[in-house]
Amino acid sequence: MRPTTGSQQRPALDPALKNSFLCLIERRFGLHLSEQQGQGLDEAVQRLLAGSAYADPVALYGAFAAGRSLDLFEKLAAALTIGETHFFRVGPQMEALRRVVLPDVIARRAGERRLRLWSAGCASGEEPATLAILVREGLPLADEWDAQILATDISHAALEAGRRATYGEWSFRDTPDEVRRRHFTPEGTRWRLVEPLRRMVHFAQLNLAADTFPSADVAGSGFDVILCRNVTIYFSMEATQRLYRRFADALARGGWLVLGPSDPSPQLPGPLAPVYLPGAVLWRRPADAAVRPASPHVPGQRQKSPPPGRPLAPADRLGPAGGRPAPAGAPGEASADLKRVRALAHGGNRTAAREAAERLARAQPLVAEAHLLLGMLYLDVGAVEPAAESLRRAAFIDPHNPLTQFGLARACLRRGDEVRARTMLTHTRRLLAPAPDDQAIAGGGGLQAGELRQALEVQLASLEPVAGSPATR
């Protein structure tokens, strides 16, 4: 805990009071915080007290429990999550939006020339601004379309930043210079989103766990696209699946849901169907009333294609290249091939191992361990971008594998992105928390949870604290 005024530290919260705060936060905002995430609660409470009229944490908790000072309560919840964001974040998803999702919804809405998109958990506005850019660039005769983007968050401070729409260099780290010059104007040392794009985005405060969801318009026809990325990693599984069902209800038929690489997957069977695209798995509300039955997805296992001769639901027809569903292959074949790749790597023939892993990942694109192994082999030779792409694919298929998240953190460190690396390492720690030390890690070739946990803590200890990392999500 940081020192307060006068260089004296305030005492830590009483364990019972701390637990009461955490329970109240979960009931109000759906945030199911792990023990590690909850460690920041003491300091966050003390910071709120410093600028409030409340004398101590007990009084502050009493106000929150009675439904008072909700603005402070929202600040507390926002301070306990990570709101790191930037333009065009997660490249494969942006390409999926550009090449598949937006052309699909634009074609379906061509008659009425109307689009409705929603960025849920928008933080400081980079995500909805990215959507505005992609929509503007993808629309024929853009000025003749009624295209609107709703951007919501629980944090009033984040929403105000989004409304200002001025951004520093850090927000543009994945943005081509030509895109920045075309859609932003310089303003001192910062850049402002151009007015036509600003008018497309409407910001509103919304608690995803409690508030009534907005309608896309007065006709209630539903949203064409919803983005909710890196939000449900903080929710309990029950709250997460409840939220996904609400998103499905808010989507138009044929509408798309984009989740973060580390977010839990929607349950199958359910109202949303997976769509496998290069480097990304998206979710879609089928255009017809029926949802294709599917076996529940178990993290780390393949999701199977329908048997030969069985009709495909509309979402299934959008696979990788060629518009065909991705081949799944047989579990035994994938397991044997993985063993052969590992044998090559352990024998010192890394080039042959990498080439074999590339063939396996192409042949069996839904096997998470194939992409994980390929990503780790790329990292070993310093090929950071191919490594990150392979690891992101592994994370889309199995978001709960701690080794995948650890690999992504290593890739971030190779890029010099310590803020993102710290986020991924913290998430890895959360995934590892329930695992006993002797539990084998999927895709680790015999690596145990205790060994990965030790490597994780060493890596975290090597990073200096980053100022300003608390989030506004």
C-alpha cells in the first residue's frame, strides 16, 4: 500500500470488511475478483476516502450498501480492473471486422442504409473510434448512410475522455500513420478524431451486470455488431453466460459478437454460434430461428464440425479461406503429431519442429495446442509477430490455458510493451491460482503448474510498477 499524506500508511482493511466490499461489488457490477485482483482494494478504498466526506472505510461501505454515492462506487469498481486499450487492438479481429463482418452487415443493410454497433466496456474511446474508422472506410457513399455506434462503460471519467476524443501517441501504437493522418487532426501534442467520425459515436454510462440494455433504435431491430472485449474476464462464469445471452437478445438476427481473446467462450449449444476466421473466433446470432446443436466446448479440446451431409447453419458457412468450415481432424492424429513436433524440438532440431508445427496448425486449425506449440517455437527464435499471432489463435480456441497467456506476455515484453505484459502476467496468475503445483499444463510437454507459477513470479518481479495502470473499464 502506498504511503498517505504525512508519510504514514493507513491500516489494511479488516478481512471481514474487505470481503463485504468484494461481495457488494460483485452484486452491483458482476465483478468476481480473484484474491490477486482484490489485493488492490485496500489502496483503492483509501484513495476514495481521501477525496470524500466519509471518515473511514466502514462509513464508505455503509453508504454503498445503502445505495448512496454511486459515483464513488463506480470509481471503486473501475479502479479494480485493467483498462489498457489502443486503436486497432488485436489485429486479427480488426481484419475479421474489415474483411468479413462489416461487408456482411453492410450488404444486409444496403436497402435501408442503416448500421448500429455497440462497444460495451469502451474505456477511453479508442475501440468505438476504431469501429467508426472501419465503418467509414467500408461504406459506399458513407454520407448517405445512418451509421451509429453506441459506446458504454461504468466509468464516467472514461466516458468523458471518450467524448473529448483526443489521444496521445501511446494510443496509436498499432495504427498506420496514413490512417492517423486521414482520420485525426493534430491538437498540440495530441490528436483529435475528425468531426464526422465523432458524430457517429454516442457515449452513455451503463452497468452491464445490472442496467437494462439499450435498443439499437426505436424499432428495436437489434445491433448489427457488439464488441465486448476483456470485460468478462472479471465476471463469474454464471454472470458471464447471463451477459452473453443478453447480448444475443440485443443482436439483430445474423448479428455479430466480438469477445476478447482471454474472455470465456459462450456455452454451446446456445443462442450464439462460433465462426472461425483466420486468427480469430467470432460469435454470431444465426439469421434463422434455429441454432445448430453442438457439444459443449471444453477448454483445450477441439470443437467438432458437423458430420458429413448435415446442413450447416449460416455461421458455419463462414470458415477460413474459401468460405468453408475449418477442418477439424481426428483427436488421435493431432495428439500423435504434437508428440512428433515435441520430439523434434527436444532433439534440438528446432527448424524441423517449427515446420512440422506449421503444417499441423494448418491441417488442424481448431487444436489449440498446435498453435500454442508453434507460438513458443517462434518465440525461441525471436520471431515475435508470428509468435503473437499463433498464441492469439491458441487463446481464441482455449482462453483458459495459462501457458498461452504467459507466452503472450513474453511476446509483449519482446515488443517492449511492459504494460500489456503485466496485464497478461496478472491474468496468467489468476488462471493458475486454483491449480495444484503438480498439475500438468495443457500443451506444456510435461510442464507443471508449480514450475509455471515460479517462472511467472520471477517475470513479474522483474517489472517495475507502472504508474497510471489502474483502469477505467
